[in-house]
Amino acid sequence: MRLGLLLIAVAIFTFVLLSLSPIDPVQAYIGADMMQISADQQALIAERWGLDQPFWNRFLDWLGQILQGNLGVSLVFNRPVSEVIAARFQASLQMLAIAWLLSGLLGLALGTLAGAVAGSWIDRVIRLYAYTLAAAPTFWVALLLLIVFAVSWRIAPVCCAAPPGVLSQNVTVWQHLHHLLLPAMTLSIIGIANITLHTRQKLIEVLHSDYVLFALAQGENLWNIVRYHGLRNILLPAITLQFASLSELFGGSVLVEQVFAYPGLGEATVQGALRSDVPLLVGIVFFSALFVYIGNTLADLAYPIIDPRIRLGGQMNR
Amino acid sequence: MTSTIDPAVNLEAKTSSSLQQNPSRTSRRSRTLAAIVLGTLFLGAIIFSPWILGESGLSTVLTQRNQPPTWSHPFGTDWLGRDMLMRSLHGLSLSLRIGLLAASISAFIGTSLGLAAGTFGGWVDAVIIWIVDVFFSLPHLVLLILIAFSVGGGTRGVIIAVALTHWTNLARIIRAEVLQVNSADYIHLSRQFGKSSLWIARHHMMPHIVPQLIVGLILLFPHAILHEAALSFIGIGLSPHLPAVGIILAESMRHLSTGYWWLGVMPGLLLLLSVKAFDWVGENLRILLAPKTSQE
């Protein structure tokens, strides 16, 4: 229900935006052959597409097609948009998943460490690292890693998802991982900053609480306090944050795939925008909204599993 | 790109570290002021550098092609023998100016909508909150690309896209502030004493909103600049004739595999430093302006 409302809102927003734009759909469709097509024929195309219809008619017509699952045909790839998105997302998904898991686990570990020894030099180093990465341009970090690992040390490939000249069905799992790893590493390095700082802050709050003071008075050592009191309280906000970061992750993948020339969904987004492929772009906008929505929903579903207070509280209300 | 750190966390971090060091009141205040002045000077120097330094070093010198960084060329030279430090300064100045313009428009939109939502309430509030929700439901970069594309790209496209997508956080903060102040006891008292809405807005609201607005605006700049650079980098932003820092970095991509690392590393480092400078100025201004910390 909420998803339906959201997608309709995104549809209205996208449609209004694109119908306000100065881009002529007929011209975008024909492209370089514009000179060879007479004004009459252009008018015919416009009529065939219903461009002479009033705004609401066009919108309802378009919405009807979308609801039937018809996202149109991509001009760049010359295939149905849904197929292009499915294929490209499969390529991106593994990269996104590795980056998401790595940044979540590393961020949680670094944040816990920094929070436990707050004020020490370890904390300062971790904070400096997180603040610096939060301010660093994603594509520049990708460039740096490319220079170090691919150009100087030559242990990672310079581009693409497979070695040049190898057909996609002949790519081995290792070759695939080899090409996947550096983009995924870039994304996770950048994703760490936010979760580290939040986790650190949360742990400091917990360590200043009365129950931790009590545990300390009973002679409990720091690591047991972090383990039994800290982690349980940190985990929930960290998971919310990590699921909410799917939106950032998707944006980051657009830039990272551009730097590594990795043929995923992010690279398709750039192609769609650069080559005026409106159907593809609209399809990706819908898909990314769905992606972000699923992230938020998963976070909601994860709460009761992790936090017994929410689970038991819900049962008591029933 | 990922500099979406909750301002509260930043603030907490600053205050907790200040408590641990426990400096005297004057030194804390003057340190904060010094940070603001230094940061502003650094950013001002970058923005005005094209007018101060002129066009020197930008001409083609084919005998000095592809030189790694030396004392005479701290950032090295490019494939046409142009000084990379000069190119980076020119490009960054352009990017900063575009970012400043777009962020200011965005702050204006955010403040207006935040004030409207907080003051009028009812359906106005509902509509504005709904728009904010729609904006948050799409990845920011996808939204930027969509808007920049649909207004036709170019410099204008970047400015519109960045201006239209950065107001949401500020609008939420200002709305929350208005709602909070509005429900405070002293506002009710003020009403009971017969003060007009305008008087209340001027004397009770403004002191709360203005610091939020100034800090919010300054903390918007880094986001705006990074997004401008990102859009230019992927080729949807400024045209290649205007060498903004995103364009310079995109160009450097073509020369990376030949080992000319300084073409990409150095301009990016300068961009990183200016983004940090904006963050620094913003955080210190917040400490100075926020009622809770301004007396420390």
C-alpha cells in the first residue's frame, strides 16, 4: 500500500519533470537522422505517440502502460528496459552486497573500538579517518585505489567485469571476483565513515549510563561491558543506518562503476542520461525507488528479530 | 558523497572532546574564532585565486609535458605542459562558485518550505512532508541525474539539479525548530500578553532560526560542491570547455594507466581540503552560535 503510493508519487514527479524538459522526444528518438525526416513525418510520429494529446491523457496512458509492466524499449541497448535493468542489476548486485556487508561489519568494529577507548590515540585516528572519508569525493577515492592497486601494483584489473577478449560465458568465478573486488572495496571504504561515527557515539552514550557504572562497580572489565551491554544497544541503530544507507550505496555505485568501467546498473544510468535514453532512465528511477524502499522495509522487519523489547512489547499489546 | 553524518553526532563529538580537555573559556572561544577565520581565508583564497593569479601557467608548454610534481610545479604538469596547480585552482574556484550559488538557492527553498510547514501546519505541512518523503525515497545521485538531464544538462542543469535536491534536510530541521519553539511556554505567555504574531516571529523565532539557517547553509556547501563535481565527472554537468574540478578529474582518467598519477591525485586532494574547510567552518560556527555551546 505504502509502496504503491510511493511509486505513484515517483511516477507523477518523473512525468511532470520530463514533460517540462526542453528535450523533444521525437528528436531524441530519431537522433542524428533528424535532417532526413520531413516536418510532416515528424508530426506523424508525434501523433502516433500521442504527443498532441492533453497532459492528463498522456499521463494516464503512460501510467497504464507502466502498471502493465511495460517500461518501454531502451534506445541505447535496443532491448526492453526491464530486461536491461534485470541484467545490469545482476552484475551490480554482487558488488553492492560485498560492499554493504564489508562496510557494515568494519564500520561496526571500528566504531565499537573507537567508542570503547574514546579519547585515546586509536579513537583519534579512527575519527580522523572517518571524517576525512566522509568529505572525500567517491569517484576520487575510486581513482586513488585504481592508481595504487591497478596501475602501480598491478594486482587488480584496470577496468570492466571480465578480461578483454573473453566471452561472458567463459569467465571463471575467480576472474569474476578479481574484477569485482576493487569496486566493491571502494564502495565499502566510503560506506564505513557514517556507521563508524554513529556506532562510536552510541557506545559512548551507553558507557556513560548508570547500568554500566554499576557493572564497573561490580568489577566487570571493559571488554565484557562492551560485549554484554554495548553491542546489544548499538546493534539496532547500526542496522537501521546500514539499511538506510542503501540509497547512498546505489548513488556511490553509479560513480564507482563509471571509474572502473564496470557494466552494472550505475553505468547504465550514466549511459541513459548521456545518450537521452528516457525509457531506460525512467525505469532506473523506478527501480532505485523500489531498492531504497526494500532497504527500509528490511530494517523494519529486522527490529523484532534483534530487539526482544519490540517483539515482546508487540505481544503484550495484542 | 557520503558526508551525511548526523549534525548532532558531530556536535556531540566536539563538545565531549572539549569537556575532556577542559580549556579555559577565552581560549576555547578564540580557538573557535581562529578556526572560522582560517577556514574562511583558505576558501576565499581558492575562490578568488583566478583573479589574483591571472592566466599564468595555463598556456601550453610542450617542452614541459607530463612532469611529476616538483618545487616549480607542485602539482606537476599535464599532457600539454600546463601547470596542474593553476588548473586545479581555476577549476576549483569555478566549482566552489557554482556550489555556493546552488546551495544558497537550496537553503532559501529549504527555509521557506520549513517555515511554511511549521507555521501553517495542516495540509500545507502534509504536502511539504510528502514532497520531502518522495525526495528521500530516491537515491540522491539518481535524482540529480534525472533533474540535470530533464532540464537539458550543462551549467544551468547542474545548478538547478543541485539547488532542487539539497533543501530537504534543512526544511526538516527548520520545521522541527519552529514546531518546538511554537509549543514553548514563553510563546504562549507572549500570546497571552497580547503580542502580535509578527512580534513573536521577530523576537522569539528569529534568534532560533537564524543560527540554524547560517550553519545549515554552510554545511550544505560541501554536499553541493561534491555533487556538482560528481555530475561534471560523469559528464552530465559542465561542458568540457569549462574546466571545473570534476572535468579535470574525468580528463585525468584517460592518463591514469600511463602512470601520471598526479593528474588525478592532486586536484582531488585540493577538493577534499576545501570540503573539509567548509565542514570545519560550519562546525565551529555552530559551536559559536548555538545557545547551548556559545557560552563555553
